[in-house]
Amino acid sequence: MSEKSKATTQTAPPTESSPGHRESSAKEKAWEKNTIQPILEKNPERLAEFTTISGLPIRRLYTKADLPNWDPDRELGFPGQPPYTRGIHSTMHRGRLWTMRQFAGFGTAEDTNQRFRYLTSQGQTGLSTAFDLPTLMGYDSDHALAEGEVGKCGVAISSLADMEVLFDQIPLANVTTSMTINSPAAVIWAMYLAVAEKQGADWKKISGTLQNDILKEYIAQKEYIYPPAPSMRLVIDTFEFGVKNTPKFNPISISGYHIREAGSTAIQELAFTLRDGLEYVEWGMRRGLDIDEFVPQLSFFFNAHNDFFEEIAKYRAARRIWHKAMVERYKSKNPRSWALRFHSQTAGCSLTAQQPFNNVVRTAIQALAAVLGGTQSLHTNSLDEAWALPTEFAATIALRTQQIIAHETGVTNTVDPLGGSYFVETLTNEIERGASDYIEKIDAMGGMVAAIERGYPQREIAEASYRYQMAVDRKEKIIVGVNDFVSEEKPLEILQIDETVAHRQSERLRKLRADRSKSEADRRLNALRTAAKGNENLMPFIYDAVKSYATLGEICDAMRDVFGTYEEVAIT
Amino acid sequence: MPEKKIRVLIAKPGLDGHDRGAKIIARALRDAGMEVIYTGLRQTPEMIASAAVQEDVDVIGLSILSGAHNTICPQLMKLLHDKGMHDVTVLVGGIIPEADIPALKQSGIAGIFLPGTSTQDIIEFIHKRVAHS
């Protein structure tokens, strides 16, 4: 089939039975017949099919005909009101800007403490901690498997002593802190709470977010330690502990970010993340927690990718699906449980190593989508992140990008400026429908843990990721500077991680082990081990162990002894 | 006589779990007619070298995004040397700063592929390299 004939078939009316049946008005039909058809015969469109970056087909024009039976009162409501399509707050960014929360962490606790204080001095409004791989996997910096990885992808934290340095002179009573940690989240959180206590900050008032989303680790990022059931128990332990002790802290950030980075489509990102959310709700309820007590503290985290309108529609659909699930599926009575709050981060996987300054532009557009989609907080990536962790220079431009959007563009002057757009509303409906279909499929498999165990979301993502790579290799999808518009360039100056970090960390651990009371640490580790064999909430035991300066590795090992470790069946 | 298939071990060393790249390469090489063994996550240099011997591979492809390449690559090259695997072609893909490339090549890494490389370029590289060895 020629390009031209393919292009013209797009305007053929769908049949009565097709799911996307669309009845256009007489005027629209006349426009297609008298204006479009003759033009297409002379000048076919650039592509046979226009699709989003996720492969969703996009029409030439959206009109009223795309929204049959669409009732704005039902589909949109008003900001701060169900179904929250237009945003969870009534005045949105007019009332308060999103939190500018730049993820940072490298080297030792001293190095990262310095970066935190620099970013805060530049107008950043919240902290976000990146941990190195040994910490993420529950190993101390001096473990054999940590070799070559200490302080590389984030900050090395092996004990409460490191955590005390990390937050030195940062008042935890006044700052909200996000911590990107999953399998050992309960341990790192216990360290944070111990520092807060030492600073005299009231646990009832401190606020921040623990990532603590183990399900997406099995699905996408693969930083798991224990098998799913004990991992879920630990997550629910943090929910239960939080309800009683830290009512303002978000014990989890249910994350689509990493699912998208692993190569999923926008619909998959949304569907798997929300289904993960439902899984946590159900496990929490099974523990006996009151849904309307713990769900208000669950938060979400989405990717902000390249396809501008698809992303905006994704955030709007996310709020609508969550509201519906809370009200209809779980009969929640508390509006705070219905409103989906989310953090967003621009897409790391969209950054190019080639012509890296172009990444500033990509990031700005992605960030704009997150803002127009009603984000509560945002991280913008730095231009050099396809090469290394960001330099201070690059990290500053990333923060400035958010400040320009907030203070110069005018997009914050009104709530949900794209609401009512035929295109955006249609796309919101389609993404909602696509994600709901996936959620039903996973329900039919017996829930997300069951779906993960049979490799279902992993396989769907691998398929989508391969499909996209092939489209890039065939130049069906263009990446500027990579498969088109290529040019020679000078190498970039990047951040070098001091190679003495591992050595300094090992020294510090040696000293810590010599100075603490070993018998006390052992006693508390044994108490944790015993509790892990039963059904008690493990948070108080972990907190006790942390306070005796038992190390992250020792605490995770105590639980490894009881829970065992998880190995996935690799899907390629 | 049918041509012997090129045998490739795709490995993900270190603690990092970001396996998008490794999985795409494994599938692209398989689609290009090669015999591909994927080790799965968190392989030590010892595990990779043993698997390479056991599977008698022509090519080892390492995916490293974590910055641990300067530690992992020389260790693996030494182990391969000790095991007498002098002919195996070792490739690295991932996030590798340009300043680190000369030393990696010096240690015997045959090809280094940075973000943005097409799967076709890697397939062609392997075909040329294995045909000439």
C-alpha cells in the first residue's frame, strides 16, 4: 500500500462495531469530503499513521464527535472535587506551587550533606535522597559485593552514624525529605526517625516520603532482597507504624517511574502502578488497618516522558481511576483517600549522551507536562545524566528549569488549562480505558503478586521496550542527535566520584564496630530475628537495632536469615 | 554444511538491576540468528567467566550502568585469561564516561557501546569481529 492510500484510509468512518465508533457532524463530514480529501490527494501527510511515543494512534483532528455522551460535571467535576480530573486542590498552583524536589546523592554522607545544603540555598523546597547500590541492596559499604559500587549511584549509608552526618544541620522538623529506598526501606526510615528524635523533632509533625514500593522492584527496577510475601509484610509494617507514630509521613511512593524507564508504554505505566496501589490497599486492609486511616498517606510517583499530551492525559486519568477504585471498589468514606497525590520526574531514559545540551530542552518540555498535569512535586533531570551523576552546574540548570516554568511562563495562573480540549479529554478517556483493561486482567490473575510471579507485567514491558527500540532503529521514531540530526561534539565535563569513598567508608565502619557495644547490637539483632519468625510488626525491632548502631547489612542479614532471598526467572 | 551459530553470553554484573538494555540486546542478537544465553542479574566476574567457559561462547556482552565498570572489567578479563579464554570477544554497553574508554580497551575489551547505539551496529560489529578471529 502506498503512503498516500494509507494516509487517506485514516479518515474512513469506523464501522458500527468498532470500539472507537465515532459519529461526526454533517459539517465535519463536509469538511473531510470537500477540504481534506482533495488536499490529501495532492499532498499526502508526512506519515501514514500518527502515534504517541507509546504507539497510541492519534487522529488528525478531535471534535465534539470524539466525546459522545461526555458530561463535564461527571468526567471533570471541579478542582479539589471528585473525580479530581482537574486536580486534587481547589486552587492548585495558584494557591501553592509544587515542591521542587531534586534527587541528590553521591559519595559519602558528608559529600551529599553538602549538596543538600547547596540546593536548599538555591531555592529548592524539599530534599530527595539517592542511595548507592550497596545501600539499596542492603549491604554495608565493606561487603565484598559492594566493591566498585560504593558512593557511585548515590550516597553510601551503612549505619545510623552515616545518617547523622547526612542530615547534619538540616532541621528535619522543617524540611520534607524523600528517600528513594525500597527493599531496606524500613531500616533506612528507622535511621531517619532516630536522627529526627535526636534533633528533637516531633514525629507527629515531621513529613516526607519513603519510596518503599517493592512491587515495582519485582516488575521493573529489580532491586529486591526478599521474596514477595515477607517484603509485603515489611511494607505493611511501615504503614501500620506510620498511622500510629508519623501521621504526616508518606510511608510509600507507589512508582510508575521505573516501570516507564524499563520501557513500558504510558498505559502500562499507569495500569501497573495503580494496580500496585490497589495491592497495597488490599494487604493493608487484610492486616486490619482502616482504609481511611492509611490510604490518605499513600502517594504516587509518575514519569514525565516526551509525548506531551499523552503524559498530561495520563496524570488526569490516574486521578479519575484512583477515585473510582477507592469509592466503588473499597467503599472508602474519606475524601483524603480518594485524591491521588503524585510526585513526578522527567524521563531519564529520554536523555541522550549525544548533544547533551539538548537534554535541557527535553527536560523543560517534560516538566511542563507534569505541571499541566497537576503534579504535587517534581524532579527535573540534569543534562549530563546519560553520562554520570550530575555536576553542580548541571543540577542548577535543572532546578532553574522548574523555576522558569513556575515564575515566567504563566502556566500556573489557571487550574487545568487543557481541560475541555477535545483532544486531551479524548486521550484521557482512552488512557483510562486502556489502564482499566489491564487492571481487570491482573485482577483475574489473582492480583499483582500473582501476576508478577507468572512474569506478566515483566513480559508486557519487555515487549513494549523491544518494539520501541526497533522503531528507533528503523527511524520510525526520531531521536534528535541520535538517529537523525547527528553532529560531532566535544566531550562534556562530568562529575568524578572520589575513588577513596569506599576506603573511607570501610574505615568508618571498622571504627563504628569497635566503638559500639557489640553484645547490645547482637541482642537487638537476635530480637529482630525472633520477631521476623512470628507475626509482629517489625518496625520497633528494626528501630531498636538501628539505635544500637547495628549496621544496615547486619539488620538486612538478620531478616535474610528468616525470609530467604528472591531470584527472578529472567525474561528476555 | 550449515554455518555454526555465534554463541553470545549477555551478562549483567554488579548490583544494578536496570536490565532494559541487556534484555533488548539479548533479543536483538537472537533475532539476528545468534545463540544467546542471558545470565540474569547480579553476576560476579567469577560467575560470568565460569558461564563463558561452560557455554563455550564466542562473545560476552556486559551491560553496566552503575559506574562499576573500572572494577568489574579488569577482574573479568584477568579471570578469562587465567581460564585460557583468549579468543572470546568481550563487549561492554552502558553508561561509560569517555575518559574511561582507553583503559578499558587496554584491558582487552573489544568494543564499548554507549547510549544511543542501534542494535544493528552491535550485530554488525559482532559479525565482523567473530568472522575475523
